[in-house]
Amino acid sequence: MAVEVKLLSRADRKAFIRFPWTVYKDDPKWVPHLLIERSEFLDPSKNPFFDHAEVAYFGAYKDGVMIGRIAAIVNHAHNQFHQDHVGFFGLFECKNDLEAAHALFSATADFLKSKGMTTMRGPMNVSTNDECGLLIDGFDEPAVVMMTYNPTYYIDLLENTGFVKSKDLWAHKIDHPTAIPERLKRGIDLILKRNEFTIRTINMKDFNGEVRKIRDIYNSAWEKNWGFVPMTDAEFDHLGKQMKQILDPEFLFIAEHKGRPVGFSLTIPNINDALIHIKNGRLLPFGIFKLLWHTRKSAVKSLRVLTLGITKEHRSSGMDVVFYYKTYEAAVKRGIQWAEMSWILEDNTPMNRALERMGAKVYKKYRIYDKPI
């Protein structure tokens, strides 16, 4: 029977959210989202991303059974900032069925063209400020928190429907961090002294004030990066509330120059180590106990270095190396077994080299694809 693609209504949202369990039910490396988190993420009344975006959801069906899903995304903030006409696809999941994938991408392209878009890019779930990229190399381990995972056949589904590489994103890994050589520590001290920098951890008693400082650094530090879209105040506050639930204050560093914040580095516990044990995506009746058990401080043995930002005037000061050093030092003290630094643009040579000097190795690669429409 032929594949049928339907534009999904709000009433179909539950089936859209639940569909990944059909694809990954026998995959031990898949880490499911919590159902309640996905429901809130896709709720325009709770996620401020939808204040500047239009999103349409499609499902592919065969014999009345859903075999694929996708979201078509027009991010007006992106197009205004970059002065282009790029539409996005995201939240793509599909059985190994080329006909279904082609039908989903065709429906997405038609929607994006109707909105004046000329290029389709993705996957974005739902922007570069969220999970993005298709895993193309490094399928041996589960994804860390806020990174994507997919079957290997997804590569063929995209490339056999006309998508080509736009940009690769790299994930670096450090295994079993040990004491850092004294000569490197002396170099860090020299950078701090020469530039009159001070480094401190976040003040949780003034969390909202600290978030505002980080937001200003983030939006100014990243503005020239490929794919970057500035976050609105509402988006950053929303993200801050989410991060506060899992944040370890010992791993969020702020750099100041003569008392003025000029850089930050955020590393978060890899809560996927806990979520992988809640395969049905539900906290009740017993999932909450599994989550609490596996996320207790003594049990968290891996980290993700999520993001760092440095204001333009201090970008070549070596502050990125200082942040990596401080994070490494804190990880050793905590007894962390490994850490992932992600994601980093493949052509961000300074940052990739800095990580190599710290002993990190690229162990996963993700790809953003483009297709003219």
C-alpha cells in the first residue's frame, strides 16, 4: 500500500511524541526523552521558541499505521538575523522505508516553500539552541544529554532523497581525566595574570542575575558563528530554569576582567546515564525513583561541556584553555570518569586544537544537511 502523509493536528501530538519508541524499542543505546518534557517542549504556551517560529507536524502512514514523523520549521528569528530564506526540518524519525522518508521530506518542502523558503536544512530539533545534527560517525555509545542519536540507516534516507552536507559538528571525549601537568598549570596562571582575569563559579543565590550576565556574553560571543541565532530574553530565561534543575555550580565558571563579566563556561552532568534506565519515558509509577537514584551526586560519572562564550575583545586571550583547565581540574576532584565536549564546528580550528592539547579526541560526528527547494 502507498504511503500517506498527514498534517497532524494538536490532537495527534501524543502519537507524534510516542512514535520514537516504535523505531528504537530494541536499541539498547537509545536514551528516551521523558514524555512530560517532550509534551512541554512542543507546547507553544510553554516554549518561547514558538513566539518567533511556525511549525507544522507531519506523520507518514502505511495501512493506517504511523511509520514516520517530521516537523517543518520556519524560524523567523534565524532568517531575520542571517538575512536568508532557510526553512528547517526536525524531529525526524522513520522506519527504514525510503518511500516514507521521501514523502515526509516532500511534505516538509511544500510547507516551507509556501512560506517563501528556498532551502531546507536539518535536522534541527528545533534550532541550533536545541538538539541538532544527524549522527554519522560514533554509534558505539549512547548520546550524552541534549545530543542526538539515530539509526545508521538515517544517513541513507537523507542522502538518497537529495540532501547534501552543509556542516559537520564534532564531539570530543576525554577518558579518565588525571592530574594536569604542572607546566600547563603555570601557563594558566600566566594567562590569568597577564589579562587581569579572575575566575569564579556561579553564585546560585543570585541565579537570575547570573543568567542575565551569561545571556549577554552568549549573544555577543556567538553572533558570528555559523547557524547561530540570538536567544530572546524569554528563551534564555526558559533555558535557565531548565538548567537550574540539573546544574552543578562547581562546573559553571564565569570570567571577569576588572569586575566585568567577559566569559563563561557551562558543563552539566550527563543525566542520560539515568534516563537510559527509564525506557518507557514515564516518571510514574517507578521512573522517578530510578531517576533520583541514578542522578545522585555520587553516581554521576560523566559530563558534557555544553557551551562557553568569550566576548570579542578577549577571544584570543587563551581564556578558552583556562575554562577547559578549570573544568578538567574540577572533574578530577569529583572523580569523573569521562567527559564530552560538544558540539564544535568542524572548521573551528582554534577550539579543536585547544581540546587536542588537553588530550581530547573526536569520537562522534554529526551532520547538518541542506537541500534546495
